[in-house]
Amino acid sequence: MKYKGIELESIQLKAVVDSLDGMVNYSLMEISSYEGYTAVTAKSTTHKEYFNIMLVDFLSNLDGGVFGQSISCLRVLRNVCKSPCFNINNSIEHLTSPVDQLKDWLEEVVTVDMWFSSVDIDACFKVRRIDFIKICGNICKHGLGRLTKTARDLQKIFKDNGFHIDDEQSLLALNDFHEKFHDDILSYHLSYISEMLNNIRWGIQMYLLPEYESSHHWVNKPDGQYAYHVPKEISSQFSQHSYWGLMNLVRRKPNVKQFKVRKFARSHY
């Protein structure tokens, strides 16, 4: 079944919020604050790998069957900002800025000096942040037998930087790349990425809050029974279920309060 309009947005935003909540939470991260600033670290190497995998899923094209087209969660959010279905008193303004901030940060090209010992190349690498995040996440997710495409993505980055390596060398270079960009650089960026993702989660919260307040009503308040006035345009069973789930996520609120990281935690790479 193809969904559109407010039905599609309900389904898409439910999926996006689930993804955001899966990345920014106290089960995955150690979140500590000092003098008004926050630092975020993964609880273990495995937790950081899981975060990287989840982030790649967030940035990669998802199942077009439910989403209507094969697009990423970030693209979903950009589309919602352009044509919001739940916009009450311009509540969408809370979401637009954090979405643009993450998109611009991911698209930025950074320069990294590194030594690829496996292929004997000392390089001053220029690479988009979104590209190294995806490569590292795929290395975390897959074994060597499923990394051929990822190796070719790395091969292209070498080519763009003036270095020509063959298919075998690109496979060899994956480990060096992962060690530098996942173990080192992603750890450095973890606090700021978490801040931006959390800001988007709160942006969705504030965008949908007027809808929640007009939709929520008590059926039996002493017993805690409540319901939602589902918009009449949301008629299919699955989209109604998604709307209820989305409103319940607004009712629950985001996992983590909004926070800000120190400037030195976002000024490199």
C-alpha cells in the first residue's frame, strides 16, 4: 500500500524517532556534564560500533515499501521541513535548524593526515564526513566477505585524492582507514554528533507538541486511560498505529535533555 500526506509523515516520523532514540540514550552512552557543557562517550567498543551502524542506517536509504520511496531518515526530515503536515503556529521552525545543521556538517569536506601502512601511502586525505562515517559503519557491520563495495568506496576516495590503488589494496587499506576514522576520529566527534541528533529529536518533539496537545484526551483520568483524536485523513490501520506510536513518543519525551558540548569537541576533522 502506498501512503501519502499526513499518513506517510506519521509513518516516517515514527521510524525516524525510533532511530534517534536508539542512538542517543543512557544505555548506549555515558553522558556527563561539567560547568554547563556535556561530554558523550560510548560505554564500550561494542557500543560505539553499534552507534556507528545505527548512524549509517539513519543516513542510508531505507525500505521504499513503507517510506513511499527509498530515502534516508535525514532526507525524510528535510522533506518534512519543506512540507510539514502537523505544522501548528509555525512549530516546524524548531526542527528546521537542527536538520540543516547536521546536513551541512555531514557534507563538509575535512582534511586528515594519515599513514596507510598496509599499502605504503602517506596521505593528506580530503573526505566528506558522511563518507567516512558510512565506510566505518559498514566495516563494523560486515565481515570481510561483504566488504567489496565498501572497499571500492574507499578506492574512490583514494582516487579523488590522487592515489591509485587496485581492488586488493583497497581491501588491505580498510583496516588502516577504520583504525583512524572510527577508533580515533569518530570517538572525537561522538559528543557533537550526539548533540546534533538530540537537537533533532527535540526539534521533532517541539514540532509535534501542539498536535499532541490538541489530540490527547482523557478517557478515564483516574485510571490513566487516554486516547488521541486521530486526524480523519489517517485512515489505514498501519498509519493509525504509527500516529498513536508517534504521539506516545511525544508524551514520553526524548531520552536525554538538550545539551551542548565544548567548542574544542567540534573544531577539528
